[in-house]
Amino acid sequence: MTHAPLALDAANHNYVGSRLGLDDRLGFPGGHDIYGFPSTLVINAEHDNMRASGDLFAAELIRSGVDVQHHVLPGTHHAFLNRPEREALTTATTLIAAWMRAVMEH
């Protein structure tokens, strides 16, 4: 029931601002030219029905030689960062902080 096609379509249009924005390579991960992307951190929820785009994006970056850290957090669902009472938020923010420190050192 989550992410029903009509609701997801409306959310996608709202996110990118217009129908034309749906084709913008920076609008959504995966399936676009990724030339010039910097070092990237990708964190996906294991049980997110939109996870495929994050996985595709990480794979494309890796194939293009971009420095990528790709994590899939076990047992998590879409929007887990909105649930501060869950351990996954701490796990994700720890990964983000470590990645940011490493990027800043280079």
C-alpha cells in the first residue's frame, strides 16, 4: 500500500518541480549520465520498494570509477531516518559522519 503508483507519481513530480524535471539526471539516481560525480555515499533501506534506484546508482558510479561507499541497512524500511527511536538512525548517522570525515581528510 505504500508508494501507490498515483501517489508516487505525484511525489516525484513535486520533488523535481515539473514533468520535464523527471528527465533531469540530477533528479533521481540511476539510469543517467553520471560523469563528474564526486565521491558518494549511498545508504539504502533493505526493505525499501524504491531501493532499486539507489542500488542502480551505486553500481553505475562504481562502474564509472567513482569512489563509492554503498551500505544497505539490514531490517530497515523506507524513511527509517524519520524514526529517531530506531537504531538504524544511529547507524546511518555514524556512517555519514565517518564518510564526511574521510572525504574532508582528502
